[in-house]
Amino acid sequence: MTPSQRGGVGGGLRDIPPWGILIYTMNATITTTYTVTGMTCGHCVAAVTEEVATLDGVIGVDVDLATGQMVVTSSRPLDDHVITAAVDEAGYAVSR
Ligand SMILES: [Cu+2]
């Protein structure tokens, strides 16, 4: 699976006053989805999450054990090689 990147925004659209749009825009984040292979239990998920979460620019990491899907939220576009290296460091692989 090829990692896909799409623009997104932090926070919700609800209850944002007109002047809030500026702040809303400044909170823009990027969500990138990867597929991690080799994970078998919650410890694997924790190891991958921990490793990727320490990367510069990463705001959040959500790993699903059943599907192997890892959703990384970041404040700027991330280098795929950096993500791949971090997952590799944890002992797993990013499938393409
Ligand atoms: Cu495990």
C-alpha cells in the first residue's frame, strides 16, 4: 500500500466563530496512513506507537493491530523514509 497524504485540520468544525477561522487554519495538520506488518499483539502496537511518536513533527499516532493500519498525524509533511526507519527500529516493517 502506498502511503497516502491528505490535508486535514485539527479540532472540529462545530461552534467556530468567524474570527476563529484564522486559528482553525493555523491548526491545520496532516494525516498520513501507513500499513505496518509483523505486529502480533498489543506490545507490538505500543512499540511502534512509541517509536513513531518521538519523531519530529508527529502529533499523534494511532495503530490498529487487526488491520496493521497506522494513522500518523503531523504538523508538517513527513519523510516516508523517516517513518519507515522508525517502524523498522521498533522491529516491524511498513508495507508498500
Ligand atoms: Cu507483540
